[in-house]
Amino acid sequence: MSLKEMTKEELELLSNKDITNLILEEGNKPINTADLFKEIIKLLELPADTFETKIGDYYTALSTDKRFILLSDGTWDLRSRHTSDKVVKITEEDDEDEEDETANTKEEIEEQPEEDNFDDTDDNDYDDDANEELKDLVVIDEDELELEE
């Protein structure tokens, strides 16, 4: 069944990703994120402010769905229509950035002078403070309490 033949109620039963799949199948051409989401909003007769509030979630949903690929020109298409060389390789770029950050961090650590990690507080001062706080406490034997009752 094509999108044009479906009622609004039938469309509401589908997820945005499923509607996107139908749009891309029927259109036979790649479409950018904004145009895809605007088409869904139009089909479902959603309020205009939906675009601004939900476009990020929609993009994330497309990114995580294996049926779709993001092409180098910024448009989405069905993965089944393309070979892997046309797919934008977002993960490789992210991995390279993380490796660079890690390398810089290691270099910075090596350049820093070693410092001792000893606490400057005097152990005796701590013991005196703890004893001062505990001086008013009284130890009560539970057996003695039972006898008194």
C-alpha cells in the first residue's frame, strides 16, 4: 500500500522510521533530514512546532536504524540501494578524534612533574579532633538495659 492510499489513522500506527522507509521507497531518490521530517509532519497533520522540538530525536532515530544510510551529500536513502563506499563514515571520524584526545592526554601527563600524593595534614590533629567529638559518647551494655526494665 502506498502512502497516498493510507489514511491518517493507518499512518499514526506506523513509527516515523517506517513512514520514512515508505517515503524513500516511493520517492526513489535521497532526501535530506529536514525534508523527510516535514513530510512526516504533513502526513500526520502534526503541529508546526513539532519540527523544532523533535527534529533531533528524528535524526538520531534515522542514524541508529540499519535500513537507512546518510550519504556524503547529507541526504538519507535506503541502504539496500547503495554500496558501502557511498556511506558517510561517521564512526571512523569519531574514533580518530578520540585517539587524538587520548594521545594529547598521555603527552600532557608525561610532561607534568611528579608530585608526591601525601596528605599535608598531621595524623595527630585528626586523632585529636575525632577524640573531641567522641568524648561525650557513652557505651551502654544491652544486658544491663534488659535488667533495669
